[in-house]
Amino acid sequence: MRLRRSAPRVIEPSRLTARDVLSEAVAGMLQRPGRSALTALGTVLGVGTFVAILGLTATTSSQIDSRFDLLTATEVTVEDIAQEQNEFADPAFPADADARIERLGGVEHAGVYWTVRLEPGTTVRSAPVGDGADGEQIDVVAASPGALHAAVPKLAQGRLYDDFASKSGQPVVVLGASVAARLGITTLETSPAVFIGDEPFTVAGIIDDVKRRADVLMSVTVPRTTAEKLWGPPQQGDAKMLIATRAGAAEQVAHEAPVALRPDHPEYLKAIPPPDPKTLRAGVTDDLNQLFLLLAAICLVIGAVGIANTTLVAVLERTGEIGLRRALGARGRHITVQFLTESGALGAVGGLVGTALGVSTVIAVALVRDWTPVVHSATVAAAPAIGLVTGVIAGLYPAWRASRIAPAEALRR
């Protein structure tokens, strides 16, 4: 009797569908939910920081634009640079500098100011001359009335000195609120006086706040002509002029100011117009982005290290499972895809949660500050992808390590 040989048995290659990979990845994540949550936390923080930073910088940039339009765009500063042009030149600002500038179109207020150079040891005090009259080392600023008005002060008490007081050289001062507190002056009803050295001055007003030149709040301000009479004119380069303009007039005023002040030597003066708002916003945004995106990158690196560490531990714990899969026909690439999918899923989940937290942070900050929240759609779209890529990169080594496990050796463990 003749025996028939059976046909050789063909073993079909193992096939792993996308559905199988996803189901295995989800099962691996849900097997230890606590560990998976802690592993994804680094990615959550990194992506959340990324979204929050870009959203907050976009939001604050819009606020910078609005504040720039309201205040900075109407400010021009003129500096005395006569010494740089001619070492024998006198101070560049003429006596009627305020009137010359205020005749220009678009100017609201303008005035010259400088910090007075007092004799060493000169103090400011509210007590009369005599024993025990210790004073404070406080800056004394000479300013014409136009300079004070250009600073947009908010008076707590009293008033600012006027043109008459300035032209006649009256001994009056205006104090910042903090300076008045240091000198023990709480009310003007008693007509208090302060002494700069041995010179008495009547306190005309106390300034509570200013929109320009915040140093006024920390100074004693006296009329320009009074300062020149007592301590002499400003030295070369000390004096400046502050000009408040109407919206849109600052560039033109800055161009005309040196000629209006010194038609004989306009080069003795340097007018500084407000910076371009687009350049200002771009500079602030770039600085903030560079600073905080570095923090986001650090968080992402920490998240990647956490995912890599957890995935590697999972590979070691599941050596028997990997060996069994290999014995049943799974190839090394199948094992690699499985573990890469698990780490990528952790990163993607962390990216989604981080995106939600980042957007919520931007909205919360905007509501508290009464701003309009700004979050670009590209940022929201890219954030989960960043989490996914971070997870895949973190899982490369553990997945490769898992694919190299020999089935026979794994089953013996």
C-alpha cells in the first residue's frame, strides 16, 4: 500500500492590524491607570505650559498695543547733547523753551526738568533749622510747570505751582506722596514747609500718582527758575524736556522740536520719538516666548523621561508576555509598534489634557485682569501633536529593547 505524503504546512505570517495595536495599547494603559496618569503628568505640564505661554503672550501683546496708543505714543523726550557737539557750548535749552514748544501743532504740555546737584550733605527736612533737625537724603528736581502737567499727575492734596510761581521764582515745592510720608507731612491745612538745606519752601501740593516719570513720586519738585536762582543753571547734559502731544503728532513734534528750540544749533538737541508699536510688541513677545518656551521645553523633557522610564519598566515586567507573543508568531516589529503605540497614546492624552489646561489658564487670567483672551488656533492644533511626538520619541528605546527579547529566553523567566 502506497502512503501519500501530506503537503507541507505553511505558516502564515502574523498580521497586526491598527485596531489590534490600539486595543492592546489601551489595555496596557488601563492595566495600571495610576502609573499611566503619573507618567502622562510631565507631558500635561509641558504642553499646558506651551499653550498657556503662547496664549498669554498673545493676550498681553494686545494689551501692550492699547496702552501704547493711550500713553507712550504721545510722549516725546528732548535731550541736551550740546557738550557732545561743542565742549564750550552753554546749556542748550533756552529760558522760554516751554513757550516755544507749546506753539507747535499737536503739543499739549511741555517743560524742562533736571535733577539738581546739591552740595554734599544737603538734606530735606520738615523741621526748622536747629539742633535735632535731621533730614532725609531726597532728590530735588527742578521742573517747569509744563513738565509737571506732561507727567499727568494725580493730586492727593493741594495743587501744582503755576507759571506765575515759576517765573517769579517762588519758594514752593510739590512732594510725592511717599516723600511727604517720610517727612511726616499728612495734611496741607497747616501750611507746612520743608527745608532744602537751610532754604525754606512752602508745600503747594502732594502728588499721589503720575502716568509719566514715576521718579516724581520719590522727589521734591521745585520751579525751574527757583532752582536756577538758588543753585544755578543745570550742568551740561543734565536738563531734559518732556513733551505730551496729541495722538498721531509725536513723530512730527520730535522732528520740529530741535529747530524750534535752537534754530541756530538744532544739533545741540536730540528729540526721542516714541518707539514703533509693532516693533515694541514684537520685542516683548519674543522676549516672553524665549523665556517661557524654555520652561515648556524643560517640562516636555521631564515628561519624555518619565514616559521612557515607565515604558522601560513595563518592558521588563512584561517579558513573559512578550516571549509568549513572539512564540505565537509576533515579529519584532510588531512588539516595537505595540510599545510605541502605548507611549505615543500616553503622550497624546497628556497633550490633550495639557491643551485644555493651557487654554483654561489663558481664559482665567484674562477674566481676572479684564482682558480679551487671545489663543491662536495653530497653537491649539499643534499642542496635542507635540504631546504625541514626545511620547513616541520617549518610547523608541524601550520599544527597541522589547523587540530584541528572544522568545525562548523570555519564556524561561
